[in-house]
Amino acid sequence: MTTPDRPAELRAALNARLEGLSRSDAAGRAAIISQTYREGGGSGTIRTETDALAYAVARMPATYAAVVASLNALTEIRPDFAPTSLLDVGAGPGTASWAAAEAFPSLHEFTLLDANEALRTLALDLTRRSDRLRRITYELGQARVYAAHAEAADLVIASYIINELGDAERNALTDVMWEQTKDTLLVVEPGTPAGYARIIALRARLIAAGAHVIAPCPHDGDCPLVAPDWCHFSQRLQRSRAHKQVKGADAPFEDERFAYVALSRARVENRPSRVLAQPDVGKVEIAAKLCTAEGVAVARVPRRAKADYARARRWRWGDAVETNSLRRPGEGRDP
């Protein structure tokens, strides 16, 4: 599994760019940028070098961690997946490309697309000393337009980008990304009800076009969750000193909530169940809410079933788990 911490060469490159930067100025710009995103805006407020750096310090660690967590879920289901080409749509400062490079040593072709010139400039500077990423291709312009003319890639990633688009443009970009996907498409969004709704709409649209879900779902059917519930996950990451300064935070860590879907052109058989919330560990039993091939279920693992109980104690929110061996007292097997 790839660690959620950014690679050392990326941290070093970003720290070098931060020398001489006023942390108070960066914090102020980061607050404005974050507020814009929370209100449904896009990257239009990121116009200068300071803006781009503030965004990278404030958001790059969490975005990287969420993409890595999603890629880890993908590779757990398909450990033999070894893409050689990546198309990073809405690449920003290159966060998803860095994550994919860490997750897949096989990658050697990186194409990035974004309409924000300040973020593109920062991405090119951060990658120029990297052995893996210094030869990236980074096209500046609207994602849908450039994606339509880009070379198809084994892996296509769109992280925190479709939330910036209206319904018609989002659907058009979804179709274009799938057309340019040779094998697998990964889409990551904020772990809010609205982010989940966008993921579900994209998922349904592409399943209708012939896609198959790799993760997190253990099936290609409709999502069984009912509002106000929604599918999302959490990844904890450590905060650097600069991160805490720009975020105005004291806690040494941050929990990034995210929603995602990984879709493939190939059908994936025997997908495991998914833990939808942190399990409740009690003295008598462990209760875990799971998404299974048959729908949402609560697996109850009694303490007296020692081997099953010990295994269930290791379950965490977002884990893929095999439940075929679990037994209910007097009822045969769990889902």
C-alpha cells in the first residue's frame, strides 16, 4: 500500500518554493480559496504564484492522501494492474500525478490538463527535479476540450474537478474521459452529500456505457444507501509546520473526507464487501456496517468466535473485507 504522506522529493520541492513566502499572506489567500471552493466555486481565484503556493500548502496534502487511498483500494482489488500511461484531468499542481507515480512504478507517460496557468506553472516547477515526472506533458486549457484530443491512457484520474462544473459540462467531460480511458478511470470528490451525488451520477452514466466498478462498490447495481446516508471515506494525514500555519490549525493531523469511484472496461469478479463506517467494537460483539454484493448489511461478529472476532477488530472504515467465513450463532453465515 502507498503511504498517504507525500514523497520526500515533492515536500522538498514545495519547501524550496516556500522560502521567503509570508505565511500570513499565504494563510489569507488560502482562506479565500477554501471559502470559494466550499461555496461551489472553482480555481478562478488562484491567479498568482502566492495563490498557487497557498493552495498547494493548504490542499495538496489532503488531496494527495485521498487519491492515494483511492488508488490503494483499486490496487487491492486489481493487484496485477500496471498502467504505463496516465491522463490527469484537472491536474492543478499535479497532485494526482504524484500519487499515481508512487502507486504505479510502471507509469512513464504523464499527461496533465488544467485551465489554471498559475497552478500549471507551479506543477512544472515542482516536477522539474523529479526523475519520474520531469518529462510530463501539461496542456493549458479547458479539460474537456484538451481531453478530447489527448492520447488515450491506461489510467485516467479526475480528482476534485467535476464539482467545479455544471451538469451539462460534467456529463460531457464524463463521456470524454471514458472515451480516453483504455483501462481504468478514477474519480475522486469531496466526501460531502453533494460530492457523493456527483460520484453516483457519473457512476450510473458510465455503467450504462459499459463500465464496471472496481471500488469501492462490490457490485455494479444501484447504490443501496438511502438519504440522509451517503457513501464516503476518511484518510488521516500528518500536518507539516507550514500546513498548520497556513490552515491556522493546531492539531498535528487532518482527516480528509472523500468519495470516489474506480471504473474499468473489464469486469471484476468476486469483489469483497466494503466497510462503510468505523466498526463498533463492544465487549460482546463487533458490529460493522458493510456494502455487500446483496446490499447494505450489518455484520455482527461475536466475541466467542475468536478467530473471526480478532480479524474483525482489524477492520477499518473503507476497508475491503471478505465476510464469507463469518458465522452468526445459529444462523449459518453472514453476508
